[in-house]
Amino acid sequence: MANYVGFLRGGDAAYAKISPTEAQRALERYLAWDAELAAAGNPVGGGGLSRSAGRVLGTRVSGSAGAITDGPYTEGSEVVGGVLTIEAADLDEAEKIFSTHPHLDFGIIEVRKLGEQGCED
């Protein structure tokens, strides 16, 4: 089994429009999704990310220290609000598992295989 990561993107605009009661229900659905996978023997790793504390590191150019800015500063639909890791036999199975996640009611999930020995195709 390989490890796959789901990047939870966007969702801020949709979250801003729901009531505190609906937000609580959404949180409960997120937690239930995690618990269901854990009960099936596939515990979910990862979690939500800070909305404000973070830094963006830039490319080093011929010996310079590289650019560092406070951030993240990206378009709202591109912001990664959380990351989740699961085990799956292949990308198709990972997609099937992530397709049941309640975040899809608010944003998108980018699914990628984690390289077992660094970057791989």
C-alpha cells in the first residue's frame, strides 16, 4: 500500500456563508470521516493548517539566502487549508476514498501519491 496526500484547497468563501451551527455540523462530519477510516484500519494523518502563521520560502539564486516572506499569500481557491494522508493500493483507490470527504461540499481536494524515495513519477 502506498501513501497518498489530499490537499484541501479553497472553501473559505463557502465557510464564511454558513452559520455557526452549520460549521459545527461540518466539523463533526470531518471528524466522523476520519473515525470511519480509522475504524477500517486506515487511520488518517495530517490536519488543518494555520490561516495566518506561515512563511513562503523562495528559490536560492547563486548563493543568496533566498526570499522569505510572511504568508501564505495565494488566491483564495489555491490556499491549502489542510492536508490528509491515507493508505491506498493506487491512485484510483485514493481518489475513491477522498471522494467521500465532506470538504468537497466547500472546496476541492488535490490527491497526490507520496514518493517512497523522494520525488517520483
